[in-house]
Amino acid sequence: MFAETIKKLERQYEIKRNQADAVFAAEKRATYEKIPELGEIDKAIAKLGIQSAKLSLYASTPEEKEKEIQKLQKEIIELKNKKQEILKKSKINLVPKYSCLKCNDTGYVIKHGMSEMCSCMRQELLNEAYNKSNMNNLKSETFESLDLNLFSNKKNPNRYKSELSPRENMEIIVEIAKKFITNFDKPEQKNLLFTGTTGIGKTYVSSCIANEIIKSGNTVLYQTAPVLLDSVFTYKYNNQNKNLYESLFNVNLLIIDDLGTENLTAAKFSEIFTILNSRLLTNKTKTIISTNFSLEDLSKVYDERILSRIIGHFSICRFFRRRYKIKH
Ligand SMILES: [Zn+2]
């Protein structure tokens, strides 16, 4: 399945690249028509280039050759700078507008002399194969579109079991989430555990984080705990889903949603623990777990030793029930 998706993506990338090239060619033509001096500079640079090539064939002495070539190179650089100045003055940025500057929309980069898939394509692959079906609005949610006014600013310690109002609590969670994004690559940055009842923004905040992490060139895999566990078992017993299984260990950010909402057996929980444990040992990966259970509930269901090991590596964000201000 991955091979087919890769082929499909490669075709999409080719179209995307050709479009960017075509737009660039048209922009260049229009700019050169408007500022004919640019074309003249290009011609002069080409001429100097030819002169320089001739020199290396016909110069009488190596010293003379070296001196002349250096002179020509200096002239070429000056002309190039002049061109840049003209463009800058006219506020024109004449470069192809590729959506990924790492691979120029080819989907591949050269690393240590080898061609390897760019993180943008790896992410597209994960989205195509898994995220799309799990995270509908993966691309649209941002912190800017989160309206904190929707959260009540009334404190209610009895109801929320906290001295904070829902809005204050949400502001703190957003801060923690933003810090997580900024420090994503740092080993000391903890993972995140989101607890609280359904429909109160856990998935929303997860999506905001996912979008930012993808933008910074990292890969994100979003799975609900039941689907994740099913995939692990089909890999172990039927040898299917190998790509997904490997991604669970090496994707930069793994988001496990809905942990604990289904009947988790000890065997299933130990699978999750294996994944988390392996990820905790790798500095380059982080995990977000989202659960409807409170920590108290979790400690009733899961082995306390395992739980405390996990919790030590996670910052805990407790989401309150959301109350709409306008309704009071
Ligand atoms: Zn790329």
C-alpha cells in the first residue's frame, strides 16, 4: 500500500513543482520585460563566463590565467550584485515559490551523498495512510483561531476541583502547548498528557500542536488508542501494517488519542508501554497522550509502577468541562 501511495505522491509533487516552475517562468518574463536592464546584465554575465572558459584554454602562463580569471570572476559577482539590487529596489523576489524549501518540491533530499525522502513527503505519506481518516481538520486548526472567550472566567472550585477558572486553565494549557512546540527538539522537554472529559478541546489543542510540528519539518502520526493497538496486533500476528508499526516508534510526534476508553487488557497495555518506553529512550521523538480518564481512574486500571514511570516523563494538562460564557 505504501508503494502505491508513494507513486501517487510523486505524481502530485511533480505537478506541484511544474506549477511553481511555470509561475516562476511567467514572473521572470514579466519582470524582464518591465526592467530590460536585467536581460542585458544576464547577457554580460554569460559573455564573461565564455571569456573565462576561453582563458583557461588559451592563456599563455598559469599566472596570467589566474589573474585574468580572478578579474572576470570579480566582474561577474559585481554584475550579479547589481541585478539583486535592482530586484530589491523594485521589491521583486525572483525565486520559484516551492512549498518546501528543503526539497524544492521534489520530495527527496540528498543526505550524506544518498537520496532520501524529505520530511514533507514522509508526512504526506502518514497523512494519506493514517491521519486523514483520524484527524479530519488536521490542517485548519491553529491557536489563533482558538477563542478563549468561549471558556468561562468564573471560578468554581467545587465543580472543577481547581482554584482556576476554565479560561485561566485553558490559557495555561495553551502556554504549555506553545512551549512544547518551541522546545520540541530539546531532550529536556517533557511529553504531554491531556486528561479530561470528552468534547473540551483536547483534540483541538493536539491538532494545533500537530500543525506547528509539521510546519517545522517534523513528522506527526495521529492514532486513537484502539486503532493503534489493532494495528500492532495485526502486525504481530499477521505480519501486516509493518510501515505503521515502525512509524509508531520513529515518527517525531506520536499522538495517541482516546487512551483508556475501551477495555484495555494487560497485553494491550504492555504494547502501549513498549512503544512509550522505546520513544522515551529516543531524544528525537515526543508523544502526546489524550485520555478521558483522570489520573485517579488510570491508576485504578493500570499498574502503578508503569503509570508512575510514564507520568514522570509527561507534563499533565487537565481540561475542564467547557461552559459557554454567553449562556450564563
Ligand atoms: Zn520537502
